[in-house]
Amino acid sequence: MNATNSSTPMDRDCFQEAWDFGTEEGGGDETREWEMMNRYYTHWCT
């Protein structure tokens, strides 16, 4: 937790997993990669 603004630091391992998932599932389409990464991150990392 950051005492200055009450935010918690991002879990880098989960973010990397979300990034990898988006890259795999997106199939080279940048928009699709972002959508899949976002879906993973919001479901598993938050």
C-alpha cells in the first residue's frame, strides 16, 4: 500500500500473466490483444 495515495502496487506477476494471455489469445491483433489482456486482468488480478 502506498501511504501517499492509498493505492496498492500492481502485482507484476499477475500483470505479466495477463499480458502473455492477451498476446496469445489476440493473435497479432493489437485491439484483440488488449481486450483479452484486460479481460484476464480484471477477472484474475483485481
